[in-house]
Amino acid sequence: MRDPDSEGEPMEESAQGRGVWQRVPRSLRLGVAVVAVAVVGVGVTLVAGYPFGMWSYMLTEFALLCLAIGSVVGLIRGQTPIWHSLGTCVVAVGLLYVVTPFGPANLMGLTNLRTRARVAMTGGQDQLQAWAAEVLAKPRDPMEQDGLGWYMPSEEWSEQVRRLRPKALLVRIDPLLEGRRNAVRLGYGGGPFHWYIVVGPPGSVPQRDSVDELWYRWDDGVYGWFPEN
């Protein structure tokens, strides 16, 4: 039989655990919570993608900004020890830098990483480039030209492209490479935020028309492209 005296032990241990957490300085508890939010936000961005990942990312930036402001206010009012407030502020500002457009875990970088991983999981870059080379070599009579390039009908899509699920109107052939050479691009996103997989022949490099656009080189002739967003 179970010892009656032992029935209260789990409750006592739980209460002790809560007591230890309550003894941790409030600023440190807040810092741990926001670091967790930042990690979860980056994880959701990588897993969920657009648009849920972008919303999570924006909430993460907002939470880190609130933490930094709150720690400065607490320091000015003398509500917490100086080293607690300064430490929390430094952590918040450091994480905020990491997820801003200037940091290594910025939204475009994470989106590019996720898109590249999807290409790898659906057949790889070599397979995608082989399909693009075949499409670029074909006559463009079945395609609709808009003066700048050609819309590619879904009948021309490979099975890998279908699995990548680009936006139908953003699958095109356009002169995006140096020397106005054509490349296939697969578009994603919506509203003010768009990005593309750009695939050209080996040895091709992008035509950079603006300092605000961002190109990620995946492989020889394969790029992730973020135009002015």
C-alpha cells in the first residue's frame, strides 16, 4: 500500500519549485521569458513560413523592444538593481539586433533558409536547374508575354515546382541575369513582402538594378532574390 504520508510530497515539491522561481529577480525572469519568446519566434518563422512566420517574427521584435524599454524605465525609477536592469537591457538589445534586418537572423535570411530547405526536400537544386534549362530552351509561343517577360502556364511546371507551390502569376521568365539574359523565377509572398527563387544556366550572375535588393547565392546559377520590400 502507498504510504499516506507520501501523498503530499509532489505538492510540496511543486510548491518548492515555484518558490525557487519566485526568488529569481523579476528582471531575470522577464529576460528568460523573452529569450524564450525570441527562440520560439525564430522557430515559428522557419517552420510556418509566410504569413504566420512573419507575424510571429514581428511580435518577437516587439517583445524584445518592450523588454529593452522596460529595463531602462526600471533602471531610471530604481525599481530593480542596476546590474539586473543593465543585464536585461543588454540581452534585449543584443537579441533585437540579431533579428533586425542588420542581424544574422533577419526575416529575409530565415525566409531564404526555409525556401532553400524546401527545394532540397523536393528534389534539390540540380533537379530544379535542369528543369529551368529545359524551359529556357523551349519556344515561348504557349506563354503569355507582358512586355517584360513571360508568364509560365502551370502545364510547363515540373512536379518539383508543383510541390514548391509558388504563386501562379509569379512563375515567370524574365531578363534578371547580367547581359539581360533570361532566368526562371518562382515567386512567393504577398502584400509588401515578396521573394523569388531565380534559376539560370550555370555561370550566370544576377543583374543588380538596385542597392536595396538582396541576392543569396545558393549554387552556380541558382539564387534567392529579395527585391525592394
